[in-house]
Amino acid sequence: MPHTIAVLRGSPRSGSLTEKLATAIALSAGDRLAFRDVPIHHLPLYNPDLEKDAVHPQWDAFRAAVKECDGLLFVTPEWNRSVPGGLKNAIDVGSRPYGEGVFQKKPAAVVTQSTGGTGGFGGNHHLRQSLVHLDAHVLGQPEMYVGNLSADKFGEDGRISDKGLAKLVDGFVDAFVEWVGVIHQGRKALAP
Ligand code: FNR
């Protein structure tokens, strides 16, 4: 059975480049990983007050969906040199209650994209900063800043048709598949 990967997409836009890129990544991985989209844009804004008496049902379902996966893939545009607020909110929701965060110890990778040349570098590193704090095991290399992205770089089959980008994505996917395996094998080896 392949490891399951929760995919958190930062763009709320229908038909977004983020969605296309996440689909192309899953196609590149084939049956080596099982990707599961975990929706985030319906989540109410995190507020600790709402956890005082009962667990908020939408937060609860989101946390459970992430928790049952073996790894994390974040694919997102950069908004104002950071991540879109909806994605930051999902991270805040998943990080609480204190000590029960759902991201910790999971292998993770961050992919940012932009129609501009910088490929979401700023957003990528803001996201990495949060994930390191939350004790996710974030893949170091290759860094994935996909710049100058456009819809015509994807074929009708959902795969990337642009040769240079396809090579970049395939290399990233190979590294991520290996990373997920390494983290889980290491955990097994250390288990009492
Ligand atoms: C953007 N965009 C953007 N691009 C970038 O390179 N750096 C940035 O800081 C921003 N900031 C920003 C803020 C807001 C509010 C919006 C709506 C957009 C552009 C955007 O990230 C880019 O076009 C993405 O490729 C869009 O991705 P999706 O929504 O198609 O996945």
C-alpha cells in the first residue's frame, strides 16, 4: 500500500494553476503515493474561544483528515509575499489544541508557484517557517519555486507538457517519494 499524502492547496480559485500543478504532481507520482485533497477554504477562522465548550465540527473533520494521512504536500500561490490567508488559517486550525497538532512528525513538502518570475519564494519560506515550528519533517531539496507558470504548460491529460517544468516536477516527486519512505522507515526502525 502506498503512503497517503494530504494535499493542502492554497488557492481558493476554481481552475487554479495550483490545482493543475497539484494534479500534475500526483500524475507524476503514479502509484508510488496516494494523494488525497483535503479542502481548507470552508474552515471558519481559527479562534481559541470556539474550542472552549466543544470541538468545532469543521475543524474536527479537517484535523481528522490530515491526521490519518502519512504525509503532507502543500501547493500554493504566493499572496503578498506570503501564503494566502486561507492556508495560514488551516495551519493554525491543524496546530491546535496545543500539543495535539496534526502536522507533527509527518514528512512534508512545499511547492509554490507564480505567474511571476520569483515562483513564490517568499510564500514558500513563510510556510516552511510554520511547518518547522510545528515539527513537520519538511523536504529540503529540491526547493520548488515554480515561476512563470501558465495554463498552457499543462496538457489535456493533466500532465505537464512543458519539458523543462516536467523534468523539474519529476525530480521533485522522486525526492519526495524517497523522503516519505525514509521518514517512515526511520520511525519503524526506532519503534520499541
Ligand atoms: C497575488 N499574486 C502574487 N504573485 C507573486 O508572485 N507574488 C505575490 O506576492 C503575489 N501576491 C498576490 C496577492 C493576491 C491577493 C493575489 C490574488 C495574487 C499572483 C498569484 O500568486 C499568481 O497569479 C498565481 O499564479 C495564482 O495562482 P492560482 O490562484 O491560479 O493557483
